[in-house]
Amino acid sequence: MKLRTPISPHIHIRTTVTTVMLRVVAALIPGIVVYAWLFGAGVVINILFAIAVALTCEALMLKARGRPLRPFMSDGSAVVTAVLLAVALPPLSPWWLTLIGIAFAIVVAKHLFGGLGHNPFNPAMVAYVMLLISFPREMVLWAPPTALAEPPLDLMETLRAIFLGHYPGALSIDALSMATPLDQVKTQLGLEQSVAQTLAASPAFGILAGRGWEWINLAFLAGGVWLLRKRIIGWQIPVAMLGALAAMATIFYVIDPEHYASPLFHLLSGAAILGAFFIATDPVTAATTPRGRLIFGAGIGILTYVIRTWGGYPDGVAFAVLLMNMAAPTIDYYTQPRVYGRK
Amino acid sequence: MAEKTHHEIARDGLWTNNVALVQVLGLCPLLAVSSTVVNGLALGLATLLTLVLSNAVVSMIRNYVTPEIRISVFVMIIAAIVTVIELAMNAYFHELYLILGIFIPLIVTNCSILGRAEAFASKHAVVPAALDGLYMGLGFTAVLVALGALREVLGKGTLFSQAQLMFGDNAQWLTITLVEDYRGFLLAILPPGAFICLGLLIALKNVIDSRRKTKPAPAAHPAAAESAA
């Protein structure tokens, strides 16, 4: 009798790249729904347009590189990049901004480095930083939450604003936009207003952080926790990143609450939650060893706080992620787990 | 060492051993100054002139300088030539000189010039050495202009802007505005854009080379190389 014993591992988990990517998109949905609820249909239009552009670029690049279309098109990685970038852009950003960003992410940041699994930097963040540096004006025109806008744009008006650049009435995009909470705190601190004064004076702030923003971030947090439970992502990076950000914020808040915003405000503003659960955890560009992930996450948290507080930009998650992407191979090198039986 | 023919020198300098695309030398001025066609062309021509003169002079003295001190002698020759060119530009193209600023004196440290002096001029007669300088300089200038054009079109939507700095006031018609009311794409003007565009140019050269290799013999005619460069 012939015994057929396959070699280990004997227990397989049926997780493909496609399942992972689809679950990441699914986990983003609660956040996107709240986001669209508060900021209007522009969010959804941007995301759909970004996905269409991403799939087109992906197909063109696969064809140019002579790769099979089917397995790579259906893996969903381009969709995740598109959704992450679209969520990071202002809701009424013009169509060409999304187009340039996504094309840069897929063509330059992903395929020129060898495609999925070979890119050293997170494509969505590369594109975001590229847009932020190239088009500083367009990238800061955040529409206010619909609760603060008078009157909110309807679907047709939003479409016209994004694709034609026409705004209802005599309004311009400058009249329709307002500073994000992080931006506002930074500007007012520059004008020698204390954080508490700023928070009390402006209608842009809610109970925990920015009005509206706090709920979006809580919804992203819920999606992220679901990803953790499904074991799509490890706990190390989100916990280390948010922990380091909170620790930095707490230290300075305790020393001088006049000039430094509270840890809760930092955690629930900007891209902290989104970055911790969805961007920093990118399996391709993050550190891979367990200890390495803790260092990687903590580095992003600390850098984010440093850039937000003393840097030139209101938020620093994208820069922090790219900087730590660069450090990831070195971190992995120095944090190799000990092989059993060896020193 | 066997003497190279005129033809081989030309093909080396313009294409197969191009300073910027293959040797990837002299990147500091290449990346810093190539934000417009005019800037690129000006720096390219200055470098070209330096290469021709330094190669010729180094070749002339090659039998009188001992190997131990050759590098410092080469550097002094190059520095003297660059100083002359710098003063001449200051006198005749003053505004352009102000724009190019430190990168004109920095031609001294452009490794391609010392590289050609060491690798070619110190081992060849005067005429081939000067020709090598000419073609290496032309190859470098071509890349500077191509990079400048790419970055200028992407970054500003124009071509040959400020042409009057180089060709006099009559040359203002040269400036072409490709896109009216262009908002500008800052990345292409900034240093990262220079790296990305240079990478694309090198990739383009490699694609052309590999296409020609796979094609049958007639396509490998050297004339194609020169026109493509």
C-alpha cells in the first residue's frame, strides 16, 4: 500500500489576494457611507470615477508589460488603491485631479516598480503626496460638511462641479470650501489663539474632534476592527501607530494644553484612523516581522504627530507612511525572529 | 589601444555610451538645470565647449605629465577652461548666466569631463580626443534639451520660454505656448520630476535598443542611431 503524505502545511486557509482586497474594500464601506452622508454625493462620484480610471490604467500597463490580464485585473488591488486615494481627496475635487493621481499611482508607483508585490511605496500615498506637492491649491479645497453648507449641493450640481468646474449661482469653489479642523487649529495657533479658544469659536468642531469628521473616523475604526477580527491585518501596526500618536499627543497636551490639541482630537482628525488600519497595514510596503511591525507603526505615529505639530502641512499621515515604507526593509533586517535552537 | 574611427567615436558619444543615459554621469547639473529647454541648451553647450577644449588640451600634454600627478593637472586645466567660459557667459549672456548661477562653475566637478579626460583624451591623439569631447558633449546636450522639453511641457505648458535670453530679443517668437491657461504641474519642475523624467528617457532608450536588437540586421544601421539621438 502506498501512503500519500503531502508535505506541510496541512491546514490551508483559502485566502487569496482577491478575498483580502475585497474585504478591505468592504471594511471601508461604513466609513465611505458616513463620509458621503456628511459631505454629499461627490465622495461616491470620486470613488467610482477613480475605480474606473484605475482599472483602465491597470489594463493598459498589464498589456504594455505583456502580463496576463485576467489574474491581475481581478485581484482587486487597483480598486483598493483607487478607493484609498479617492477617500483622501477633497469631495469636490475636479476630475482631472483624480485622473492624474490614479494614473500616477498605478503607472509610476505600482507598475514601473514591477507591479503588485514589488512596489516599495504605497501607491495611493505616493499619488496623494504627488498631488499635494503639485497642486497645493486644489488639494486643500475641502467642502464643508453638508450640515454647515448653505444650501448643500444636489447630485446634478455635484456632477457639474466635479466634471465641468461649474458651481451653482455665482459661487466659486473658494466660497464653497472651508479649512479642515486640523488646518484650522494650525492656522489659529499661528495667530496666537489657544486650542480651546479655536475649538469653541468655530462651528467646524463637534464633540470629539472636527464636526462630521469624528463620525467618519469612528466608522473607519469600526471597519478596521472588523478587518482585525477577520485577521486580514495584524494588530501590531494599527495599535503601535495610534498608540504612538496618542502618546506623543498626551505628553505635549499635559505639558501645555494651550498650544497642543488633545490626544482624542489627534486620533479622530485627518487620516489617522484610515491610515492606521487601511494604509499603513498594506502587506506589500509595511514591515513584515511582528516586532518590525510594532516599530513601523510607532514610527508612523510619531512622524505623523511631528509633521502635524511642527511641519508645514496640517496632516502628515501620507508623508509618515512613505518615510516608514523607506525604512521597512531595514526594520525587517534587524528584527528577524530567532530561529528555534539558534542564538 | 587601437585607434577608434570617427564613426565609432560619434556613435559612442551620441548613443551607445551616452554620458547621461548610459554612463549616468553629471546628474547634478542635469537634474538641477533642465527645467526648461533654454536652460538645458545653455548648460549643454557650455559643457560641450568645456569637453572639447579640455579633451584637446589633456591630449596635447598627455606625454609630458607623469601618471602620479595627472588628475590634479587635469582638474586645473578643466577649471581654467570653465573659468574662461564662465566669464564669457557673464559678459555676453548675463541674464542666462544669472539663471544658471552656480551650475556654470560647477561644470568643473561634472564627472563626465574628468571621466573623458582620464578614459579617452589621455590615451588618444588630439583630433580624436577633441572629436570625442564634441560627440560626448552633443549627446549630453541632446539629453538636457529633451529632458528640458519634457519638463517644460509638463510643468508649464510651454516650449522655448525665455528664448530671448539666449538668442536675443528677436527670438521671442520661438516661445510656444502649447496649452493656454495651463495651471502648471509643479512636480515636473521640482527635482523629483527630473528624476522621474530622466528615468523615462533611459527606459525609452533601452526600449529602442532592445527593439533594434530583435529586428533583423538592416535596422541596426548606425545612421538610425544618430538620428534617434
